[in-house]
Amino acid sequence: MKLLKTIFLGLVTAVSLVLLIARLLPSTYHVERSIVIYEPASQVYPQVSNLKNWAHWNPWTTTDPTAKNFINGSGKDIGSSWSWEGKKIGTGSLTLHRLRENRLVHSHLVFKEPQTMEAENIWRFEPVPEGTRVIWYNEGKLDYPVGRIFGLFLDNILGPDFEKGLTNLKQLSENS
């Protein structure tokens, strides 16, 4: 009986500690990467602001080439969306929310499977002497407690994909 009581107290202590740590972790996340593309924003911006162009550079297209992709609307106007269904990339959608020509593309991102999550996906285009600094970031809220713990790993999970996508975008923009 004493052994069971010790095991039970150990489990309660471990769970309490995990919940306390999760409570202390941030309730939001922000993952950001940038690259300089040796072209003016007018060459780069259309690749991001038109969802029909995403298949040419986005890192997830090659991750799950059998995924089904759908563009709703023109693909380049506010309210247009890109949705996908795939075994590896899950199910979700990206809807254009705000556009400022050659300056900003702001989208709302919704993941439905394998895990439900919403985020803001934002692109900024800044002129620099060499061409355009392209900044891609994603931010959102983290649920308590699992989301907050998962948030510790988001930069390491998303960051390399952002870097790959920015490199693809750079190659596409500079070679077209």
C-alpha cells in the first residue's frame, strides 16, 4: 500500500510540475526568417501575393507532392484562399487578409488536421541597396498546457521550412 501511495504522489507531483511549467511559458509564439533577394519588390511580391504561385516555391509542396490543393477566388485578392489536404501536411487553409502592394502580404492560417491551430502568416518586403529584404513570419496563440510546451519547439520545426521557402523564392525571383 505504501508503494502505491508513493507512486501516486510521484505522479501527482510530476503532473503538477508540468502544469506549473506550462503556466509559466509564453502563451504566444513568433517564428521569423528573412533573406535578401537581388531583385526589386515588384519582382518578388507577386510570387507571394498570388496564391497560384505558391506551388512554385513553398517548402511544403515538395514535402507532400500528392496533396490536393485548391485555390478559392482569384488567388490574388483579399478573401482568396488556398486550401490543402495531404497525408504528410494535413488539412488546412491560408486566406489573404491584407495586401499592400510590394510591401505586405498578411494571411490567416488555419490548420484542421492533424492538429487544430490558427495563426497569422505575414510577409514584409523592404527595399535595401541590394534589392529586397523579404521577411516571413508566423505568429499565434498557444493553448494551455500542451500548446505552450509545443511552442518551445516551433522555431526549430518551422524555421528550416521558412528558410527553404525563402531560398526557393530567391532562386525563382532571381532566375525569372
